Amino acid sequence: MQKDLQLKTNKMKNIESVERLTSSKKRFILAFGVPTFMLYFFFCIYPIFSSIFTSFHSWSGFSDMEYIGFENYLNILKDPVFVKSAINDFTIVFFKEIIIISLVMLFAISLTKLRLSRAETAFYRFVYYFPNILSVIVIANVWAFFFNPRIGVMNEIMKLLRLEFLIPENGWLVEHTLPVIIFIASWCGIGLYMIVLISAINNVPAEIYESSEIDGAGQWSQLVNITLPSIWSQVRFMVVSILYGSLASNMGLILPLTNGGPDNASIVMGLYVYQKGINLYRVGFANAAAVCLMIISIVISLSSNYILARREEK
């Protein structure tokens, strides 16, 4: 009987505390949660559903909408320019993944394992992170000047190295468009992920390395058996973030750098949406392309995350 009474008393106290917390939470939600959700709804959720709705219509953005069903989607899939933009996007993302992850792991492991002073470590971190604080427009203009066929620094460097025969006649951005864009995009993405990986490596307990040294493990063995398994979650985050972020943001660099040229050699899906919607006033068609881009990004990101998560469980 006494135990039952104690249980009932405890339940009553828990219920009262929950009610008090609930009332305070309600006030907090009303004060902060509701305005935040409203802003998120109007600036994030509503545009998605609006784009899906208008993607089934022929609409210039100003005229009356005309329902045409899946015609926009069918025309997009038949358009060779959209196919080209998708191929370019996947090509850029594939090489960005390889370059960024390889260099980030190299730099992060070097800065954490080499016996550098605090000042040297801080300097290298700043140098690698510096591209992340620059505007995309600034980055595009700087590298456009660097690869300029007449006054560019790249040509002068090639001449100093006596490699003039490798200088393209029509310019780097014309004859080697995608490789140059991949290089610039990879350069922009190293700093942020390097900071993430450095933090992950520093969080690995030093006792584990000390124990492995006592057991006779060398630097390479520690890297393969301790460091890499310990930072696998961060590597998975990098892979998915680069993948999802690149498909959505490649346009930001390409638009001021090449505007998709020459002859759509550097066009990507985001730029394709921009050109159709802004330049040609085919808003319904552009929204259909944007929906396709969203679906592709979600499917690829979830798939890669699932594969990497399965790899981590093993």
C-alpha cells in the first residue's frame, strides 16, 4: 500500500511539474517559436510548394497561368542543354569530392601531427580558411584575372617555368573550362572542412595514441587504425555537405566567371534554372527545372549518406 501511495504521489508531482513546464514552454514558443516558424515558412517552405505548383503551368511571371500538366518536365528531360548541365554538375562534384577530401585530410593531419608552434598553426589555418571569408564575386574576378589570356598571372608563371607550349591559344577558361572551375571550386571549399577535421582529430584521446606506441604501432598504423576510424563521422559529413552544397551552389561561381560558356561548356543545373526564369521569362519551366534539381540533390545526398552510414556500422 505504501509503495502504491508513493508511486501515485510521485506521478502527481511529475504531472504538476510537467504542467508548469508546459505553460512556460507555451509562452516561450509564442514569443520566439511562432515568429521564427512563420519566417521559415514564408521564406523556405512556401517557395518550395509554390515552385511545385507553378511547374505544372506555362507562366512568364507576369501573365496568367496556363495549366499544362507534365509538359515542362517532359521538355526538360528532352532538352540536351539540361542533360549537359546535369553532367557538368556531377563532374564538378565528383572531382571536388576527391580533391577537397584528399587535401583536407592531408592538411588537417599535417597541422595536428607535425610539431608546429601555435603561431605557425594559426597562420596556416588562416591561410587555408581565407577563401571562405571572401565573396563569390571577388573570388570569380580574382581568378578570372589570374587566368586572363593576355595579362593573366598564370601565363607568366608558365613562361617562367618554360612551359609556354602548354598555354592555350584561346585562354584557360575557353579551352580548359571545367578543369579550371573544378580547381577554383575546390580551393574555395578546403578551409571550412579542414577546421572541422582538425577539431575531430584533436578530440581523439591522446591515451589511445600513447597505448598504440607502447604496442609498437607506427605513425601510419595509428593513422589507419585510430585516426581515420575516429573521424569517419566528420568525413561522412564532408562528403554529404560537398555533394548537396555543390549541386545547389555551383552556379554562384560559374555565373560571374563564365556565365555557362563557351557554348554551354560550363553550364550547370542552377544556372540553367536562372537563365530560363530570369533571362527568358519562362518561370513555370524554370520552376520545373528547379524541382528536378531539388529531387536529384535529395536523392543523391540521402543515398550517399545511407551508404556511408552502412560503412561506418561495419
